Amino acid sequence: MATQPSKTLETFANPRPERDFEINMECPEFTCVCPKTGQPDFATIRITYVPDQICLELKSLKLYLWSYRNEGAFHEAVTNQILDDLVAACQPRKMTVVGDFNVRGGIHTTVTASYSQN
């Protein structure tokens, strides 16, 4: 059976919850659809977080990001939605999501959304 996009984010127990450490992930092949033109938008999504009790599982993250391929979303909205969903899934101490979108119409857009427990 072929792997399918999914909004389900899986997690696993943090192997060192007593220590702050940073996890960095990058998805250079993110795509969504411009809600105005219907054209694809391409981006690199960078996720940096300090886990608390649980960590994000990478395959489910890949399938989650893949689920945006046919969804219409503005750059600002999709970057913030990804942050909201990831924070809800793993309750990190802090997290930053950067959406670095390819040039469209002569404009390069980078959106940064951050969360902190404090």
C-alpha cells in the first residue's frame, strides 16, 4: 500500500527530558497552493524545538507536511498553522517554524512563527 498524506502527528517519549536540547528539522520540498491563483507554492520549512516530555516522530511529520500539497493557504497562515499543530502534538518547551517560500511574482517571502512555554 502506498503511503498517504495525513494530519496525524505521532510522538515518542523524550529520551532525556531532564535536559534542554534542540532538535532541528528541515523539509526542502514543502508545497501548498496559493488560494488566490491556484498555483503551487514551494518552500523550505525549518522546525527548531526544545522538547519537553515527548518528541515528534519524523515519518508522521513528513506525511503531515505532505498533507498541505493540495490545500490553499497563504504563507503566513500555513506557517502559523504548522506551528499550532506541532505545539499541540508535542507540547515543547519552545519551538520555531520558518516557512522560507520560493520567489513568486518577484518577491521572496520568509515567515517565522515562534512559541515558548513561558
